[in-house]
Amino acid sequence: MNRRRLWLAFLPALSAVLSVPVAHAMDFSACVHAALQRNPSALLAEAQAAQAKGAVDAAQGHLLPKLSASFSGAQSNNALTVFGMKLSQRVATFNDFGANQFDPSNPSALNIRPNNLDHPGGYHNLGTEISLAIPIWNGGAVRSGIDAAEGMLHAAQAGDEVARQKLTFVVLQAYDGLVAAKAGLGVAEKASRAADAYVKTTKQLLAQGVVVKSDLLSAQVHQEEAALQVQQAKNAVANARANLALLIGKPMGTPLNVDVAVQPPLPAGDAYALEQQALASNPGLRALREKVHAAQANVGVARAAYLPHINAMAKQEWNGTTLGNAVPSYTVGGQIQWDLLDFSRSGQMDSAQAGVQAALANLQQAEDKTRLQVQKSLLATHLAAQRVEMRQLAVRQSEEAQRLVRLRYQNGVETLTGLLRGQASLDQSRAELVEARYEEAIERGALFLAIGKMDLQSLTGAPNTGEKK
């Protein structure tokens, strides 16, 4: 009985423990890998690259012979069709020409219409055919088509890398955003504990007659405001955690426990060196260059319409009234086709050349934007670093100032208003330091994204295991 009571008493505590969700500890690398495997944008980019790979395979297939097989069955009483069936079956006779109606002694015999030829009646044929089409030269259209497809494949692969780098940057924002939100919660909780201590100290001073009732009320109001700030900070943590969980493919209620904030290093080199690195490495620019190559290849496809096309074929047939008595026959041949006059091909050429100009313009515009983005991001990273140093100094100054104000207040020299004002300034400085550190990390990440190096190895030194190149 005692054991049973002990067990029953233990059940509520056990139930409470089991109901607490298990926290998932994830570092930045794990979050990036999870996002790349599950995020819809990354999956879409991979699918587009796979589609482009299929287009290349299809274009290359046009270089190879095409072998096809067919089986047909037909029934007809059409005079020409029936005679053709008999010829293909090699069963035609003189009687099929109406020889039984021909009388050499009749002067008008040549004008008699042969019934067997004109009205053969119903006849059927079962035909089997194997044909081989062999492309020889089509004005370079096939080769140009392959070049265009390969250009689009390389562009899609570069686009896949763009999507992966952008997703890595978004994960960086979400990951460091959660770390910053937790740091902000720590600042709010520290401010709340300080507000509780002020209320306690004010009560003691009020009992000693050092302060008045209004001071205690002011301290209590400040205490409630601090408690409200704590709740707001908890909400910010919950929203940041849900955002990160959504990116990595987990339910938004998953209690993620992240590691320390990611602080990307500052890329080496001056503005010019970073611009050159961006022009050479940015996958978005590489994708546009491949599109220029594809557009130039499309000009070759359009030019092929002005040139002759040469193809060959071979065919083997079996025809008969049944499958068992089919008669074989073959056909081999070649064809040279040259469209000497076609008014539509000039428009196709103009369209293809205009496509090249449009692709070059898009590339130039993107290169200019990339140069500008590198310049802006580099300046922003330097400013963010200065802001962090300034915020750190402001926190140290506020902490020392608040320590002195607290001592004066405890000795009855300083008013509660001054004490609360100093605490508010300290809380603000701490919150601004958290925000400044977050902004510095994001600005550096934006610079890595602009130069095309937004990957785990560049950000943290970790290998890009599982990531595509």
C-alpha cells in the first residue's frame, strides 16, 4: 500500500517531466545542411538544374541515329491501295490487271476497263517495319542546340548555387537572430532583476524614512515595465525560434537550442580586390554569362536555316496477309534539303541576335549592381564594427555610472528618478550592443554573398560537406 501511494504521488511529477518538449541542440552548420535538404527554394533550384540536364541529353540525342519499329494492319477496297498491298506482298498477277478480260481479236479490247483492277474487292495487309534515320549534317543546328542547352545547364547550376548561398544567408539571419533574441531576453531579465532589487531597496529606505511613498510607487511601475519587457523579449525569442524551425523544415513549435552566434570574418582585400573577386566568383554573374553563351548558340541554330541539311535512312519491311507469310523488302536512301527561299528565317535570325544583346545588357546591369553592392556592404561592415566598439564602450560607461548612482541612492543622496533613468540608459546600451553585434554579423554575411562566397567554409571554416558546387 505504501508503495502504491508513493507511486501515485510520483505520477504528477513524472507526467510533468514527460510533457516537457525535448530541446533540439543545433549548431549553424547543422541548420544550413537541414535547410538545404528541405527548404522549397533549394529543392526548386535543384529541380531546375535537373530539367536543364535533361534538355542537354535531349539535344545530344539529335546527333545519334534514330531506330524505330512499327506494326500496322489495314483493310481496303481502294484500287490503288489494294494493288500496292499486293505488290508489297509480291503476289500480284497478270489477272490483277484484268488479263482474263483481254481478247486480242477484239479491236476495242484496249478500251475495256478491267474489273479485277478497278474493283478488286476488300483486301488486307499486315506490315512490320524497322527504320533507321541517320542525321549527317543539318547546318550546325544540332551542335548549336547542344551548346545552347549546355549553356542553360551551366546557368541553372549556377542558379542552384545562387539559391543555396541566398538560403545560407537567410539561415544566418535567422540563426543569429535567435541568438540575438535570446541575448535580448537575458538583458531584459537582468533589467527585471535590477527593478526587483530597486523595489526591495526602496521599501527598506521607505521604512527608514529616507524616501517617500511616491518613490516606492515609481519603483513598482518600473518593475512592471521591466516585467513587460521580459515578456516582449520572450515573444521575440519564440518568433525567432519559429522562423528558424520553418527554414530547416521542422515544426514551428520545435524547441530549438542554438549555439553561440556566428561571427563571419571580414573578407581580406580592399574594395577593388573584392569587386574583382565578386565579378569572378559570384554565381549569379556566372549564370548570366552562361545565358549569353546560350543566346549566342541560338544564333547558330537560326543560321542553320540558311544552310543545306543532309540526312540518310534505311528501312526493312515485312508485308503479308498473315504474319507467317510476310515478304521482306528494304529501302535505303539519302536526302539533301536546302530551303532557297524562306521569309521566316530572317526574322528568326533577328530574334536570336536580339536575344544576345538582351543577355549582354542583363549581364552588364548585374555586374554594375554587384560592384555597387560590394562597395555598400564593405562600408557597412566597417561602420558596423565601429558601432560595436562604441556600444561596448557605452555599456562599460553605463555600468560604472549606474554603480555610482546606486551607491548614492542607497545613501539617500540620489533620487529614485535618477536611479531609474540610469538603469534605463544601461538597459538601452546593453540592448543596442546586442543589436550592433547582430548587424555586424549580417553585414559581413551580405558582403560574402555579394562576392559569391556565402558558404560554411568562408563563414566558419567548416567544410562544405553535403553542399553542391
